[in-house]
Amino acid sequence: MMQVALTIDLHAGDRPEHIDRCNDWLRAREIPATFLVPTAMLEQESFRVLIARLGNWRHDKSHPTQAR
């Protein structure tokens, strides 16, 4: 069986319903992923609730940083 690592980069322009649909699609196929979440998204209630739900399955969450 082939194994892959899937990373989903979230961006400020993403809509909560699109992230939710992606999560549902991955869960239905039992595909775990790492979601890279910009810190600014966590300041918005609609994203905070949604992102918290990502951890209720086998997904990981990460907050990317940029080196200067």
C-alpha cells in the first residue's frame, strides 16, 4: 500500500465552508492531513470553531511562521 503525506495550506481568503467541505471529503476517505493555519484565521470566530473541529479526527494543525 502506498502512503502519502498531505498538507493543506489555508489562506486568509479561504471560506469556512470550503475548509469544512475539504475536511468532510478527507474524512469520508479516511485520509489524514496536516492543515497549515495562519494565525490571523484564529482571530475570527468562524474559523476558530471550524479549525478546532479539524482536531476531532486524525488531522494535525500547524501554524506556519516565516523566517526573516
